[in-house]
Amino acid sequence: MLSVLANRTYRHLFLAQVIALVGTGLATVALGLLAYDIAGADAGAVLGTALAIKMVAYIGFAPVVGAYADRLPTKALLVAMDLLRAGVALALPFVDAVWQVYLLIFLLQSASAAFTPTFQATIPAILPGEEEYTNALSLSRLAYDLESLLSPILAAALLTVISFHWLFAGTSVGFVASALLVVTAALPLREAAAAKVEGVWRKTTRGARIYLATPRLRGLLAITLAAAAGSAMVIVNTVVIVRGMGRTQEEVALALAAYGGGSMLAALLLPRVLRRMSDRGVMLAGSLILACMLAAFALVPVTWAALLFGWLAMGAGYSLCVTPGGRLLRRSSAEADRPALFAAQFALSHVCWLIAYPIAGQIGARAGIGTAFLVLAVLAVIGLLLALRLWPGDDPQELEHSHPDLPAGHPHLAEHGTAAHSHDYRIDDLHRSWPQRG
């Protein structure tokens, strides 16, 4: 897996991702303390609104950037978004009103909504081989898991010697370092896209239209719903479950570490697994693990040992669901459409979390943790069944099709033939719908 780090460009981008993630983790801790400093007992409401603003920025802003990313220099866009995030992080310690927090969070998350899918869409061009790209996806998953484990520990250590306001400075330094690493990376030049006469709405929704017209990507979205059901339960209710057992804050961290450890273990094993199993089989297996564990906790009393084992299994299931997604996006898009498609996945996947987070929090608080487990198990099963329905088991890369609407001298027909022909099939301007198969 680590062999992909021999590629200098990818190594610089991966380090940029890791450093930015650590900075983001420090900001998460500092933001909670800032909210309490400003709002006191209402800090939970402030953080809840901030989370909603984050989702709105992700869902609304990512498709707009994805639509026009093909017209912008990739390196300049990534560096600009890193520097914007660094500036916002530096401004956060100086706010003294809740509305200022909300405004800066919107700016920060809008920059992330531009940076993340553009960054993700760049990696396939750097690592064109299937195996090395799979290794890169697994490394990226490991980076996210390590951040969730190490950032709170680092923040706690720093808070013993500095005030929480200085954590935002650490966040800013992380984003600046990320920008410098991107500057030193030799990013491939994107081929100039052919000019398309499209209105703002059609261009903005182009990625979503390609996404929703591709069966394997509709299946990916359904699997993301199952992944969100399991992840939301862990993120929202771990502290409630563990503290409800009378256990300590340290054991809350241990439970979360079990979830992260399961995800890391699955990410380490995935490159080997995907040599023997299809993406579809691996991702459906992950959805099934999540649905079964949620259902089991809904029916059986939760003990400490069972929770640790269950969170380990759910972390593995989550990683199986989400890590291969980049392979599907790469397989389903031409290079010119890749930024828009990754942006569509970024936005649509966060719709799933926008559904799952309130269910985990509100039902857990109002009807009990057992009911929350049951409802989220149902949501995971719905995602699993939709994936089975929407994503055919027989999913070849090449599909036979014809173009009765194209004139006889069209370059595409000259290349592939005027009768029914086969090639790697992707939704684009010449292939607007998926061929019906017998």
C-alpha cells in the first residue's frame, strides 16, 4: 500500500491532506470550547446550527464549484481554498457573537466544499493504475481514521500549556502547510474541455445528472445511506451510551477508538480483498455488517464488551462501504467531467448524513437509544435493498449500444462504427442514458 508514496506528486498531496486533517481536528475541539465561551449552556444549540450550516455549504456549494472546476487551474484553486481556510481559522478566536461564528463556519466549510472534491478528482490522473489508485484510497481512509483518533489527543495535550484560542492558530498553520505542499506538487495539466453551451443550472447539475443516470453510482448513493446510518449512530450517541453505563470520558474515547480501529483494519486489508472481490460485493458486505450490528444492538442489551466489538465491526463495515467509492467515480467519468462528478458525490453523500444525524440524535433523545438503533437499522436495510435493486450484479465496463440520432459522418461513428458497437460506457454528451440490457 505504501508503494504509492514513491510517487512524489501523490506523496506531497497525501501529506497536504494529512496536515490539513490534523488542523481540522484541532479546530473541531476549539470550536466546541469557543461555543461554550460565547453561549454557555446554549453551546449545544450553537454547535448543532454550525453542523447544519456545514451540511448546507457542502450540499449547495460543491456542485457549483464542480461545474466550473474544469475552467480553473487545479493548483491555483486548491491553494486558494487552503489559504481562505487558514484566514478564517485565524479570525475565529476574535469573534464575540454567535452570528459571527455562523458566518465564518459557512466560509470555512464552503472552502472545504470546493477543496475536497477537486482534490479527490485530481488523484486518478496522478495514479492512473487501478491497483495504485486503490492503495491511495485506502491510505486516504487511514488518514481520516488516524485524524479522528489523534487530533483529540493532540488537542488535549496542547490545552495543558495553551488556551483553546491558540488551537485555531494550529489549524491555520496546517492549512498554510497544506497549501505549500500543493504548490510543490507537479499536478498534471487537465485537458481543455470542449466548450459546451449550457445554462448555469444545467452546468451546475451536470455532475448530479451523470451520477443519477449511472446504475453503479445510484447503488453507491444507496450504500452511502447505509454507511451514514451506522456512522451517525456512533458519532452522535457513543458518549450517551458509554456515559449511560456509568463509565468515564476515557472510555468514551476508547469506544470511538474501537470504531476507528475497525475502519483502519478494513482499509489496510481492502487492496488485497478487491483483487478477489468486486467493488459491489465488498460494499454490499459492508452495508450488511452495519445493518446487522444496528439491529443486534436494538434487540439485545448493550454491554461494554459487546459495544467495543460492535463498534469495531461497524468501523470495518463503514470502511468497506465508502473506501471503494472513488474507484466507481473514476470508472464512470471522462476526465473532463470528473471534478463535477466528485462534487456531486460529495454533495449527495452529505444529504445522507443530513438524514441520518437528526434521526440518531432526536430519536435517541426522545424515544431511547434502543429505538434509535432500530430506526437506523431500518435505514441501513433500506440502503442495502436499494443498492441491490439499483446496481446490477452484472456490471461490465463495456456496453453494446447504438446512436440512431447521430449523423452518418459523426466522428464517434467514424471511430466505433455506425452499427451497434461496444466501448467503455460513461454518461456524457453523446451517451445521455444507460443502455437497456436484456
